[in-house]
Amino acid sequence: MAARDRDLEGRGLIPPYGPTRGTLQSLQLLRRTTPPRIDSDFLRVNKIAPGNEYKVVGALRFLGLIDDDSRPTDSSRLLKTKGATYTLALQEIVRNAYSGVFHRMKPKEITRDGIYNYFVTEGGLGAEMATKATRFLIRLCRLAEIEIAPDDAQPSHRGKRRARSQRQIYRQSQAEAATGDNGQTGLPPFPFVIALTPETAAMDVDQLTDFFRKLRTALEQSLTG
């Protein structure tokens, strides 16, 4: 990473893009302790994000939890609360840090794709960095119980047709297995049930047809045997 990029990140001007786990660990650390400074040395001693401590420092600064001198802010003390108070405090911290996302976008626009597009168009991030920054924010939102709208996903018509075809061949083959060529019932006089297992559900039409053909043959042999 260029020195300029690292400097900007350290001052909280670039949306955090990781390491997610290390940053979440640092939040938990802030809940338990109140160190005079949270810098790379402090994180290194606590074995948080080895080799990427400066990124965690930048993320904490971006979230407003430490100031330019790496000293914990008043907002960081809110992380020591419990229950609903903690959740609401964390929500406020996240919404304030990402004010552009939450104040300039409508709730229904705040999706994974919407956040990514915002980072690209408004934040000027490249594709890889925007993807990581989006993933980071999604994890923060989950922790803070901030709802993210689902991306629009159109169901596959092909998948529907295939499922419908499998149901049709299943019913047809059941009927063929229960009735002989002369129209006479070939099943024994008691209920006959076939369990739909994950294996049979994964079969395509040809496989299902072959399966029920073999089943019919086995039933006929058991009745005539």
C-alpha cells in the first residue's frame, strides 16, 4: 500500500475494508478495557490482526472510537454498556461513521449491491476495495442489528420449469407403478409411501423416470413371486 493511502486510511478518510475479524476483536477489547492509547503497539501486544494493526487503528478512527492521537473517545465508552443500550449505541456509531450511506440512501437502497455501488461512485473506491469495504460494513451492521435490505433477485424460470417437470414425472411414474399395462391395480392392498429424500430430489427427469421404472419392476416381481 502506498504511504499516501496508508496515511489517509489512518486518518479515517477511507472506509475500512479489513481485517474484519481484527476490528471486531478490538471492539470487544474496548468493552473490557480503557487503555490510554489504542495504537499498533497496543494491538500487537494483544495479538490483534498481526501485521495489519494499522488497518484496525484506521477502522477505529473511522468509527470515531479513537481520536487522531489514538486516544479513546467518549463514543468508545458507550461500548461498555449492555443490552439494548449497547445495541443502540453501536447503531449510532455505525450510522454516524457511514453517514453518507445511511443519510443519503433510502432504506430500500441499502443493500449489499447498493452499498458497493455507493463506495464505487461516491467514495471513488476500486472494485476490490469496494467489495472488501462492503463486506466490512455488512458485518458491522449484523453486529449492530442494523437491517440491510435484500438485493433484488429474480427467480430462475428454468429452475421452476425443471422442478415442475420433476413433480410431473414423479406423479406420472407413481401412477404407472401402481397400475399395470391392462389398467389393473398392481399394488398390494395397503398404503404405499415413497419418501422424497435429498438424493431423489436431486435427480433429473431421466433419472427419475429410470428410478420409477425399476421400482415398478420390483413391485411386479414381489407380487408374482
